[in-house]
Amino acid sequence: MRARIPVALLWALVATPTLAASPVAPCASEAVCDLAGGKAARDGGVLILKTANGVEAKFHDDNADCAPGGGDVCHAYKLVGKLASQKLWVVKDTAETKFVSAATGETPFSTSAEPIFSPDRKWLVALQSEKDLGIYALRIYQLAPGQVLESFNYSSDAAEPKETHGEFASWKSPSSFLLHVHVDGDAEVRDNVVTRDKNGWTIKRPWKK
């Protein structure tokens, strides 16, 4: 029998005034906003999202790679919230975050980077930074109804001097945020400011002469 997921801990994606404590321990880490109430269920290791058109989007847990001697990637899906105005559910597993259309059940976008949402929930920042591999890439997406649209794409391979890795610091406003970056051959941590105007997103490097 399918058990409805009770409203538990609401993630920062959605603000709602009504929360109820979860009596079911396995579901305590899942969040279902009020707009998804009655639309989400769990049948054993299967997360089920019932869309507006009646289609069921199913996400099957797969822990085969978690067994001793197996790989290091496990798939245990959790519903962590909903972007109400964009009609997108947000589903996470160990490897990535999926954005699922609440209308169709399709997944228009997924990312292996930890998603960082703007204060107005209209933009998504995905920062890929791997120090050992020298990978530093920044992508910014616009969150539209049922869609996630790429708006900005930057890789440090095109920069001089090369930024080897970095960390997201904070939002300064819905259209501006701060990054701490590490530059090849420079021990000092530098600040990049990413801003958006009528022409789109740009990176400003006050430290670069």
C-alpha cells in the first residue's frame, strides 16, 4: 500500500505557513509543500509524484552500488521541496538534483552541482569546483514555469590568470552574488562579484589589474 508522505521539514525552496510534524521516521527528512499535498507518495523504495495531468513520475531507489565492494554512487531519491511559481518539484539523490515538472512529470533539468537559489527563487547557480582536477565552472539558470533555462556559462579555462577553484560566498541581492576564488600561482583568496543588468550576467574581478 502506498503511504502518503506527511508534511515534514520544509526546505528553503518554499515558504509556507502550515507545517505538521512527521510521525513516520523514514520520511522525516523529506519535505512536501502545501501545494504538493496529496500529490506525493512513497511505495517502499519508490518515490511517486502525481502530476497535474494525472501522470505518475516514479523514482526508484537503487542501492546496488552501496553494497560492500560496490561503487560509491547510490540512488536514494528524496523530495526536498517545490518551486511553486515555476511548478517544479525538486528531487535529490546522492549524485544529482533533478527538477521535475509538476505538470508533466518530465525532468527538464538536472545538475550534479549543489544548487544555490537566488533570494527571489528566480535564478539558480551551479558551481562546479574540483581543486585536485583544476576544474572551475560557473553556470547560472533562469527558473521559468516548467523550465530551467541556461543564462550564463563560464569556465576558468578561458581566463588568464586561471582560477583553479572557488566557493560560493553569499548573495548580495537577487541579481548579485559573491564568489571566493583561488588563482593559479597566488596564495591569496580573491573575490569575484557576479552581477546581472539588462544585458545579462557578468563577472567582475576587482583584484585583476
